[in-house]
Amino acid sequence: IFLQSVEKNLEKFSGEEPNAMKYVKRLWERSAYLAERGFDLEWNLSILEALRPLLGHWVAELNQVAAHVETIINMMQSSHELFEHACADLPILRQNLSRLKSRLHNIDESEKQAAEDGRDSIAKAMEYIPELLPESPPEAPKEKDMLRTFLHKAQLLLESCVETVLIGKLGSFEVPVAKPLGKLWTFPSDHPPIAAMLKLGENSIKVASWNVLNRNYYKYIDKDTQGLKGSEITMQHEAGTRESKIIEKIEEMLQNDFRILCLQECWPELLQQLGEALEERQPEVQMHCSGEDKN
């Protein structure tokens, strides 16, 4: 039951509710649980060793401060008494941010850029955190709403910095934090499409973007740099059917009322087959190619 809960949270914090720090903590919990019981001991111990520095990293402290901001906002949405207590926490919050910002001036050269980003995020966040005294909290509902809005902006700035730094750290691990998906990956590209609903006044359109994995980059799949060797990508590449599978996915998206579909990493044969497949849908569906490199 414990592992099922951890796995569910790993999926949650890397998907529908992305949160890199919570993801890191769940990775730690999973490997600690398995290592204590002797399961795949070498791999789980290597994961724990790789994750250990992150839990004592300055970004972990920044994450705690962001959580403090969230707690203050939640308190402000409760009773007037809790609102006053929340306001009393603002000077402490600013002190914690100032101390952390100063700490980031003494970071190793290897993390200089991340530290600069951290200082910038803290400085911008502090612009939204007023230096309120406990005895003078705002009374008017409009002022209270404005204060909560400002604090939420500060929270987002801090959280975005945490996400950026941690994702970079996880991506640089020599030890993969997840086992290879291999044959479990059943998509013709290593990039799933992303989509959005764009609002244009009272109207809206569905837009999608998809990197289809250029054939020249298949070598990285074959080298298993992403843990996708043996997946559907491999099978389709060897069978010469990946172009047709990509086109099937494109047609599915068009059938789901996507008005604009942006494709990256196309190559001539794919574009030719796609043009032929879409001929019957013209002029409703039209292709426009941009860029000089179509290989």
C-alpha cells in the first residue's frame, strides 16, 4: 500500500500537478523503502546518494519559503484573526528571503548561474511582499484581496525558480532517477504533443505542438540515452512504419478539432506522406512549411 501511494504521487507530481521538490522527496521515499528491504539494492542506494545533496541544497530552503508564503495566503482566506496573524508573519518571511539571498552570493562556481537566477527570483518576489507591521494590517476587503494577489505572485516566482533548478539537477544525474520505459513506451516519438486553448475575445481555438523526433536523431534512441530502446519507436523504425504512425496521430488530433498543429523535426519523406494523406481534406486543412532545414 505504501509503495502504491508513493508511485501514485510520483505520477501526480510529474504530471497533472507538477512539483519537482515533492517528486524528489517521493523518489527518496521509494528508494529508501526498497533499499531497507534489500530490493535492487545497488540501484536504490545509488539513487539515494544522488538525491541526498538536493535535500540539503539551497533550493530546498527556497521551496520551504515558498510553502510558507502559501500557508500565509491560506491563513488570510480564513478568519480576520488569522489574517492578522498572517500579516505578522510577513516581516519574518522577508527576513528569511533576505538571508537566503545573501547566502546565494557564496555559491560554488559550478552553480553560479542557478544562484543568480535564485537571487533574481527572490528580489522580484520581495517586491510583492510588503513590510507590514502586525498592528497595522489592511482592513478593507479590496486591500486584503490585493495583498493575497501580490503574495500569490511571490509564491509563483519562488516556485518557478525551484522547479527550474531541480529539473536541471535531475536532468544532469549520471544515475537515472527512473528505470528505462523500454517497451512500455507506445508512442512514435519521444515527445508527447502539448496543447492549449487560445482565447480570442469571445472565440477560442485549440492549438497543439508536437516534436515528432527527426529520423536523424533516432541514434539517441538506439544508444538508449532516454531509456526508450525497445519501445514502439524502435519497432516502428526497424519496420519502416514510423512515418505512417506519426501521420495517424496527426489525423487523430485534426479529428479532435485542433485548428493549428505545429510540427517540429519533420523530414522530407514524412512531409510528402503527410501531404498525400491530407489531400482529401483540402482546402479545409492546409500545410505550411517554414525553416530551411527539412532533413
